[in-house]
Amino acid sequence: MVTARSADLQRALAELLEHDLGRRDLAFATPEQLRALARDLVRDADGGFVGAVKAAAQRLQLGCDADEVAREHVEHLVWVAHRRAFWETRPRSSRDLPGFVFSTENTHHVLQTAGHPTVLITPMMLVYEDALWIADAAFAGREVAMYGEELIGDATFAALDALCSFERVRLAAGPRDILGVLDRNGIFVTYPDFTYAGHAVRHTTFFGMQWPFSSAFLRICARPGTMLLPAFIRHAGDGVTFHFAEPLLIELQRGAPVDRRWTEPLVAATVARLLEAMIAANPAQWQLLVTLVAKCEQRAR
């Protein structure tokens, strides 16, 4: 996904997981075993990846300890690999799910969005399967559209749907599906902090640098009456908590025309500030942390 300074880190992680622990063992590793794996990786890596994580942590300018962020970030990457391995073993029934203790915080903010088309503003911290399960669990009673460029026709969704019997969560093939769900006051879920190459983007300041956001995503957010619902996850031990924050209502004067020349820049800046706040609350568990200082071939520029 990323090259140059981060390539050695990704390679070291892959080799450690492949040679030191089988996929099934990784899937059922305890939190203590995962932390031990992370310590081994930090110890044995040649320093390039850890150095890149430290540089990225410093770029956040949060006053946090870069060494601690680097250690916790590697722990999170190992946990992400563990979660991916867990889903690859295909749990046999819904009783096996989700494989962690799930909780939510500040759910009254979700209730504030009732009756409004709602866009979740959340940084990339989870694997896709966990995001699906949590969307189904956290937004009971609301229709949810989930979008990702590589998800259409995805066999993983079909397998999880057969296992979990999703009633309200669906994969969106494009804007028409997304807008249909929003017009029914549903919730749109995607990762706004990552836009694939080839998509039209608008850049805005994000942690002091110019960052690309999907123009299509921003136009969806800018529709009058839409609410932006910030949230982030935090995992600790065998628990995962979904934290919600105060939603924002996108309002225009009644009858006022929507002019993309000013709405897109304003919404882009708003989304960026919301994401910065979510990441600042849990920087080590943001999967894209190292891309602040390393090239990412798949991301739009």
C-alpha cells in the first residue's frame, strides 16, 4: 500500500505473521500474545518503519510521545492482522461473533440524527468485516449504505450476510444507491480519509498538509439537511468501543442555491477538522498514520 520508508515495516510484519504464527493461530491469539508479537516486530524491524511512524506522530503535533505512539501503532497493526485472520477462518455461527466485547459511548448523539440523512465521519481504524458487523450492531433500526471501491459483488459481504442476517446494511454500488438510502434518512458509511487514485478530489488542509478528499463524498455531505456524525473506535485488550461525538447539521437558507464553488471547500474543511479530532483522540490506532510521511500508491494525489 505504501512504499519507500514504510516498505520494510510492512514486509517485516508480513514475515513475522507468516513464519512465526499460522493464520489460524493468529485468529485465536490472546491480547497478551498479540502484544508479544508487536514487541517482537518493533525489536526486530530495521528501524525504517518505526522511524516513519515516529515521524508521522510528530507531524500530528499533538504533544504525544512518539516512541509510545509507534509502539501502540504496531500493536494495532498486529491486532488488525489478527482480526482479518479471525474473519478468514469463517466463524461457524453468529454466536462466535464478533470475537471481542463490543460497547458504544455517547449513543445519544446517534439519536440526534434520527429523521435526517446521516453521513458517518470516521477514520480508518477497522478491517472491513468488523466495520460491517459494527454498523449493523450500532445503527439498529436505520438503513445503512456502505461503500468501498473494491466491495461491489464482494463474496465476503455475502458470507457475512449469511452468517449475521443483515437486515438493514447493504453495499452501495455508487451514488444512486447511497442517495436512495440517505433519502430514507439512513446512514452512509465509508472511510473519508482514503480516496482511491483515479477519483475526482478536492484538497484541503489536514494535519498541516494538503490531503485529497473525494469530491463525490463532499457533495453528498453538502446536501442540505444532512447530518455529519463523527465517531471513532478504540480497542483495548479484548474490547472494542465505538465513541460518538456531537453531530453537525448541514444547513442552507431555505431556497438558496447550492453553489459547489463554496460548499465543497467548506464541507472539505469541516470533514477534515472532524477527522483530525477523531484521530487526535486515538492517533496510534489510525491505520493511515504512516501515510502522513510515506508515499501511498493507491491513494489519490
